[in-house]
Amino acid sequence: MRVLIVLSTALAIAACGKKGPTAERVTVAAEPDATEAAVEEVASEPEEVAAPEEPKILPPGEKEAKETWEVFIKEGRKFVKGMSAERIEILNQLRSVKFEEETEQYKAEVQAIADKLQDFELGDTDAVLETAPTRLCALVTEAKAESEKLLVASQDELAKTTAELKRIDDLLADPTAKEKISQKTIDKLEASQKRLSGPPLVGRYIQLVLKSLLDEALVLVDYGAQRGRRALHECLTKIAEKEFELDLAQKNLEHVIARVTKLLAIPF
């Protein structure tokens, strides 16, 4: 009735028979020698599949230092525009979540991080784009921390309210129950549940915005300067030390890191 989003392969060695020297056939069980026993033991163990080696990142060369952001400015920015629009649309939904009474204290913090996420731009000049990887990672780090705080905010109170509503549901479904629950009590609990659900919902919205921001990072990886890729690899791998709660954001982060690692391993 009320569901909270809680935004996862034997090798066998046969013994050989022997015939005796007399007319009578005698079957003798051949004892496996040490080599056979060793082979059999190894064959009984499952084979280990070696994990694929991560591409080895090449050190920077002279060409890298002279590279400009021309390709990104001419080709990459057109892809970023649509991603920025998606980010703003998600932020509009985030801002529609009400913070009242029990969760009022989170309102100002959410507004501040939402403004930073909306105002962020990679840039359209060499000078600004030079700082884009660092700025993007700093924002992702800050917003991720804020979202994690919101995801656990009001957790205890919310769990109690949800548990009480479930108890009432079970009670109302039991025709033999004697306890009477007024509609006013139910309405009050449902309203409280809705308010308490605000922070975790906003936390998931923020991580969804970061998923979109990581789409922009991927464009920066594909069209940006090699040193920009290097900077992104360094800071994103630090962010990846702790996973996102939102699977979509986590998969996007892993995808960007895998892509930039691969490109940094190709001779430039």
C-alpha cells in the first residue's frame, strides 16, 4: 500500500587391467603412481580465470603539453548542451520536493548544492576548459557527500513511521482485531511519512544529477585534451573509492574511468 523507494564451470584417470600368466584371468587394480595422482589432484580443482589486465597508462609526452581544446570546442560542446538541459530538468524535480517541519533544516543546504549543480559549465575557451576536470571532480565530490547525508537523514524516524503504518495495514486487514484506528491518525502518519521521505528522495535526485554530469565528463574524455583526460583519471579514481548509492551513477562513473584509462594507454 505504501512503498518507500529504497533509491544486485573432471578429468578422470581410469585404472588399467592386467592379464595374469596363467589361463585364469586375474584382474589386478593398478595403483596410480605419484605423477598420475598429482595430475588427478590438479584436474579436480577448478581452473582459475585470470582477470583482464587494466591498460597501462602511458606517461605524458611533449605533444600532450602543446595540445589545445579545439576539438572539444568545435565538436564536443554540442553534445554537452543537451546533457546540461537534462541536468536542469532533474534539478527542477529536486526543487519540487518539500521540506517541512522535521526536515526543514536541510532546505538551505539542498538549495545551495542545487544552484552549484545548475550553474556548472565545462567551458568554451582553452583557459576555462583547462580547469574543467578539477572543477567537475570537486563538484561531484561535494554533491556526492551531500547526497549521502540526505540518504540517511531522518532514517530512524522514517523507519518508525513506516513500521507503524504497516502495523495499521495488517490490523485493518484482520477482521478479528479489536484495536480501533482513526482515519485522523492514519492521515497524520502518512503526512509525516511524506515529509520524512523528502531528504532521501532529494539524495537520490542529486546522485541522478551527478549521473548526468558524468555524461559530460565522458564527452570531455572523448573530445578533450590528453592532459585533461589525465586529470580526470586521477580525480575520478579517488571518487570511485566509495561507491554511489544510485546504481545508474555508479555504472556511469565506472564507464568514464574505463574509457579514460583506455585512451591514456593509447600512444598519443
